[in-house]
Amino acid sequence: MKIAITGGSGFIGTNLSSLLKSQHDILILDRIPSKIQDVDFTECDLLDSKKLSDVLEGFDIVIHLAAAVGVKLTEEEPLHTLNLNIQGTQNILESCKKNHVKKIIFASSSEIYGEAIHIPIKETDTPMPITNYGVSKITGEEYVKAYSKAHSIKYSILRFFNAYGPGQSNSFVMSEFVFKAIANKTITIHGNGEQLRAFCHISDIVNGISLCLDKGDNEIFNIGNNTEPVTIFELAKTIKKITNSKSEITFLPFEDTERKRTSEIMKRIPDITKAQNILGYNPRISLNEGIKTIFQ
Ligand SMILES: NC(=O)c1ccc[n+]([C@@H]2O[C@H](COP(=O)([O-])OP(=O)(O)OC[C@H]3O[C@@H](n4cnc5c(N)ncnc54)[C@H](O)[C@@H]3O)[C@@H](O)[C@H]2O)c1
């Protein structure tokens, strides 16, 4: 199939392109160069609707990953976040419509749920986002569903839960802790460390995406790994142990961090039964194994 991947130069996009390139015709669309040599790349901004429309001609599937991400950017620049994640998604959908693209796979996020009432979180639970990013992603989802209904474009919406792995920016907790631990530098936990998370290795995330190429039409899926939930404090201790680190673990009050307590989600674990049943998705990488892939 001819597949275009927006944000293909990013963390998930690079790993996804590597997985798919041997079996499909891949084009990476991004505003920064691709890290993969043998895959086609076109420099393109999500907000350049004319160029998007031109480059998407003849594609079967668009995997839409490009977005404003990260707490610092999305909290400090709400309008940029909303514009890129909502208008950018609408531009992609409009280009899909014009070019008769058959399916869009949209990267959403666990952030759309906000502070969940039930754990584990099911796709049918009510979205209650509490961040600019969460609001932008749930709006993107609604646009995808609206275009699908009006213009018969198939979709899969994937709500990723805490992806991690080699190549992820150090501004994300897993990479930050691992590299601090290796350097025996102080590991700083934001808040009391009781935030509960289920981390999912990048290879399981991209496998989940690839399953949607021929399954899961017009459905929303949680994509994550619910087998080993950990608190952030437990994560820091586990990483110290695996890396044989002498790092000290300290705690920083939320008031002194980029993410204030009011926008920090305390419990986040996915129910992945739907993805298991419909896609045959099953995460395989254990937390211990996954942590080692970051530095080995
Ligand atoms: N990594 C996670 O844990 C996680 C969790 C939930 C959802 N997601 C979603 O998955 C997607 C990919 O995330 P990631 O971790 O690979 O992020 P990333 O930041 O590594 O990659 C995003 C890519 O989008 C590109 N991009 C940004 N603005 C652009 C623009 N205006 N035009 C064109 N390209 C632009 C960036 O250059 C980057 O290469 C995002 O939509 C993100 O919201 C990721």
C-alpha cells in the first residue's frame, strides 16, 4: 500500500516507518528531516494545506502523527497547540477527502480521558480532558469521525498510553530517569511520585498501529500495556536497580514544575480488551526488558 506518515520524523513515526518500509511504499511528511535513509521524505508543514493536498495524491492510507506534544510546549503555547492539532488535523482530512484516501489512522492520546473515574480506562468512558493537549486531541478525534461520516473515509483512532523507548526525547519521564540514573545524577520526581502509569514500549505501540492497516475500521482503540502498572516512584527505583545507579531520588512540589498539580493525571491505566479482540493486539515487551532497550 502507499502510506503517508505525518510526523514521520518523530519518535513514533521513525519506529513505525522502520517497521513498515519493507512491505509498503512509505512517504514521511514532516517539517524536520527524516532519520531513515531509505524511505521517501517530503518536507511539509501541517498548516500548509496546499502542499499537503498536492503530496497526498495517490495514497491509500494516511497515518497522522504530527502534532504539538510535550507538557512544556502544550501548556505554555495553548493557541499554537490548538491550531496545530485541530487545524492541522482538519487540513489533513481535507487533503484525504480531495485525494480519495481510503483510510486515516489518527494518533490520539490517553490525555483525552483526564482524571479517569474508573481504572482501567475503557474507550467508552467519557472524555474529560483537563489540558490544552487533551482538548486538542479529542477535537481532532471528532473531526476525524465527522469527515468519515460525511466523506466515507475510513478511520482508526488510537489513544496511546505512555509510549517509551530508545530515541524518545529526554523531556519524557522514562528517558529522563534512565539517563540521569546512568550518569548517577539526582532523579527528581514531580509531586509525591504516587502517579500511577502503564508504560508501553515503542515496538508494541508501532505494532498496534500496523494492525490497523487492514483491521479496526471506524473504531477507537486504547493502545498501551496494562500488564505492569507502576507509580513514578517505583519506576525511579526500578530504573536505579536495572542501571545499577547511585542516583539520589528527590521530590519537587508540583508548584515548582511545568505541570501544575491541577493538570497532572494521577491514575492512568488502559483497558486494552477491545484492541485485543478486534486487532489481535498484544503488548509483549516487559518493563525490565523495555528499560534496557533505552541504553543498551
Ligand atoms: N509518545 C507518546 O507517549 C504519545 C502518547 C500519546 C499520544 N501520542 C501522539 O502520537 C503522535 C506522535 O508522537 P511522538 O511521541 O512521536 O512525538 P514527536 O514529537 O517525537 O513527533 C512529532 C513529529 O511531528 C512533527 N511536527 C510537529 N509540528 C509539525 C508541523 N507543523 N508540520 C509537520 N510536522 C510537524 C515533528 O517535527 C515531529 O517529528 C503525536 O500525535 C502524539 O500526540 C504520543
